[in-house]
Amino acid sequence: MSAPVRVLVVEDDPVAADAHALYVGRVPGFTAVAAVHTLAEATRVLERTRVDLLLLDLTLPDGNGLRFARGLRAAGHPADVIAVTSARDLAVVRESVSLGVVQYVLKPFAFPTLRERLLRYAEFRAAAGEAVGQDDVDRALAALRAPASAQLPKGLSAPTLDRVAALLRAAPGGLTAAGAAVAAGISRITARRYLEHLVDTGRADRSPRYGQVGRPELHYRWLAAEAGSVSKA
């Protein structure tokens, strides 16, 4: 049995860092060696222990994650990097690719998203031997590519889903279907379908709340803490 991939989590938000480390430990073949909150701490860990992969936030209190990755490459450090960030600037994505960042995961995300990226990385890492032809090279590189987004259930649209998700993320106390319907300008039944889809895909949860008349109403909450969501990169 091969040794587990040793992962260093570098994330300035303590709740998010703990969540990411917990996620890593739930994926077969991976172990989190530490969760640190600054680049200085990351450097100290890298100096004293073997690390195969960094889950690296791009904006840390003491520096820029991509500059840190560039320094690792210049020093010949073999650890791979998965950027875990809310930065959506495609110029940053291109720079990440140029530095050899193997995956780019946007916050907020749920466990299935990170699990899928880690398993794909493991498949890429396991490729060995000599390529017989171009097809072998293409297959090795394809392991890193995320699959096309799953098709939404019939009647749901991506723009409306994004709008409902954004409303739920912005509501610290969560939302009911009625509240989401008013805020999104859609019917209550439609809002519930989108909220249920977010629950089914692991991005939200629901629980009954009892109103004044004693009848329960489902209350939906974005899994921000579970997903390691923060307001910045």
C-alpha cells in the first residue's frame, strides 16, 4: 500500500483551515500534516517535514500565495500546489497555471468538490512509466481536469441558481423558501426547488422551524463554515 499524500493546509481563517484539514483527512490516501495561518508558519513546516501537496490560500497576512509558490519552485521544492481561494480574476488563474498550480478551487465549496479534486490529483500523481504515445500523455493530463458541470435538473437555470445561492450565502441566519422567493423575485415553489438542489449537492442544509401557529417551516442555511467560506481570497 502506498504512503498517503501529505498535505499542508495554508489558510488564514482558523475555521476554514480546520475545515479543510478535516476534509483532507476524509479522503482515502490523503493526510493533513498541519493547518497553518501564515506563510512564515508554512515555511517552518516545510523545513522540518515532508509535504507532497499544499492547499494554499492566495492572500495571507504576511504575503501573496502565488509569490510563495514561485519561491518554492525557484528553490526546487517538489510539493505540488492546489490554490484554494475566492479570487476570480482570470489573470490570477493564468498566473497560477504558469507556476504549475495543479488545481484552482473557488470558495465557498463543499466537501465533495475538494474530494473530487484530490482524487483527480491522486490519479495524476499515480501515473508512472513511459508514455507509449500521445494518448498516454493526454490521459495523464486529463486526470487533473474537472468534469463538465453536472446538468441541472429540468426546469432549473444556472443564473437563477447562482442568484439563490448568493442570497443564501449572504443570509447569516438562513432563509425560508418564502424569504428566498421574495428576495429572488420568483415563486415560493420555484425557490424551494433551488434550495433543495443546493441541499442535494451539499452546499446547504435544512431544518424545521416552528412558527407562531405551531406548523414547521423548512429553514435553509448555507454551509459556509463547512465549506471554509471566507470573504476574501
